[in-house]
Amino acid sequence: MANMMENVKKAQQLVQVEAAKVQEELSKAEFDGYSSDETIRVVMSGNQEPRSVDITEAAMEANSAEELSQLVTEAMKDAHAKSVQGMKERMSTLASSLGLGGQNNPLGLGQ
């Protein structure tokens, strides 16, 4: 029984170490999101932290403040969706590598 508890503790430590590595990777990863007309770009990290917003001169010349706001929101949503997808894929890979993925995924990791 003691051996089993020791194995469980080692497994927990492995999960914590690997999860920390994944979090570090995600914090460094960047995902670009664009407005529907591609005149605005938002960059977001893999853990959904906004990094930057780029607005072209064309966007500022052709749109009112309200329209610009709408385009920025579109780009933010696009970047966020890509960032979330990247996080899910990375967490799914981690879960699979730890034997927690697939149909026998009791923790729902990466879903």
C-alpha cells in the first residue's frame, strides 16, 4: 500500500511539473486575431492575455469611432478563439501524454 501511495505522489508531482511547463509555453505563445476586413490585428497570449492592438491608417480613415470599436472587438474575439483553441490542444496533448486523454478521460482535460 505504501508503494502505491508513493507512486501516486510521484504521478502528482509529474502532473504539476508538466502543467507548469505548459503554462509557461502558453504565456509565451502568441495568437493573432483579425477584424473581418483585416485592417485591425489583436495579439493575445496562449493564456488569453492581451498583448497588442494594431490599427491600420486605412481603418482609421474609413471608419467612425463606433465602427473602429466594432472592428477591434471582432479582432479580439478572433484572437481569443485562436488562443483558447491553442490552449485546448496543448492541454489535450498533455492529458494524452499522462494517460488521461481519449475516451477514458475522467478529468475532462483538454475538452
